[in-house]
Amino acid sequence: MSALAYDTTAMLGRQLQRVRHNPGLLILTQTMPITMLLFFGYVFGSALAMPGAEYRSFLVPGLLVATAANGIMTGMFEAARDSHRGVMDRFRTLPMSRAAVPLGQAASDLVLTTAGMVPLLLVGLAVGWRIEGTAAEAVAAVALLMLFRFAMTWIGILLGLASQSEEAAGQLGGATFILPLLSNAYIPTDNLPGWLRTAAEWNPISAVTTAVRDLFGNAPVPEGAAWPVAHPVAGSLAWCAVLIAVFLPLAVRRYATGGR
């Protein structure tokens, strides 16, 4: 096993142990989508043109993607806490790969998200959502969700390392809640004003949501949409590739230099 793989595995174990002893953030981030599913599905669903059961089938993929997008918030909280409590400084003094600490955090987040999405899927099935596509397409949808979560986590890690304090990271992390609202995660974008529809459809969340809906067989690809939404799988992969290519090296460099 290479030094990077060994060190990353050690950091992964550390992160999982910490969550086991302090599961508050994990519980909050995993129960919130279930609450939103029940609230939006039974309250807002009755106010939309589509029937309630149909809206819940439309909503579940959007909530899955919104959960993946929350990687920004959790990544920011975890990185800011370690950075401002001196943990990162102690790790930098150890003979270990500079990339191992942020990679371990990203890997543990992916493991926890994979397990945490199971309750949301089960509740979705209970309220009428179904996988209408093939098994291979369903696996591809889950894999795309995990890739998107991985990409968004790196944005959060960089912002957490760059934050001025844990409190500032918390405030900024809370503001990320608005990102799924500016997308097609909760409502179709067809009837939005032109400029707002364009902004929503170029939101990475919209491309991934459309791709997941298409792969699960819950909704067709909308016509006349911006390129990432009109070609959702290709658009999602492109967004993920760009986000990882930009934010992963920046986050690793920020950790390695300590912000100097």
C-alpha cells in the first residue's frame, strides 16, 4: 500500500470514529431531507399542477441531489473545526502525505452519505416514489449522486480551511441552503422568468437532478432547456469534473501551506 493510501485510510478511520462519538451534524444533515420530503410532498405538492404522488416522485430525486450538495456545508464545518482548533497544525508536523488529511475527510463523508441516503430512499418508497428505470440505470444514478457529493465536499473543505473562524464557517454553511432553491430540485423551471430559468438551469444541481430523475425513470428530460439540463448525464459529469479539477488541488494546497 502506498504512503498516500495508508495515510488516507488512517484519516478515514479517524473521521469515522469522530462521527461515532459526535453524531449531531450527521443526524441533522440526514434527517432534514426526510422532513422536507414529508413537508413538501404533502403540503406544497397539493398546490402544484402535478398530483401529489407524481410530485413526490419528482421530489425524491431532487432531495437526493440536495443532500449530495450539502457536502459543501459538512465539508466546511469539519475542515473549519479542525483548522481553528489546531488539529491541522499538528497533522502538518507528522511525516505523512499532505493530501491524506483532506482526502480522508472527503472519503469519510462519502461513506457516511452513502449510508445516510438509505433512510431517505426508504421513506421515498413509503410515500409512493418508485424506481422506474433499469437496475443498471439506478446504480448509475446512485454513482452519479456520490460523485457529485465528492465534488461538492471539496468546495466545502476549501472554504472551511479558508474561513476566519468556526462561526464564520457555520454562517456561510447555512447560506448554502439556498443553492437547491435556485434549481429544479423542488419545482420545474419551465414557468420561471427567462433570466431566472437560465440561472437555475446552469446551476450544477439542476443538471444532476435531471440526470438522476432520468436514470430513475421518474421524469423525462425537459425540452428547450440549457445544455447541461438538455444533456443531463454529460452535463453532470462535466460539472463534477470541473469542480473536482478546480477545488481538490486548491484545498490540498491550502491545507499543505496552512493558508500562507
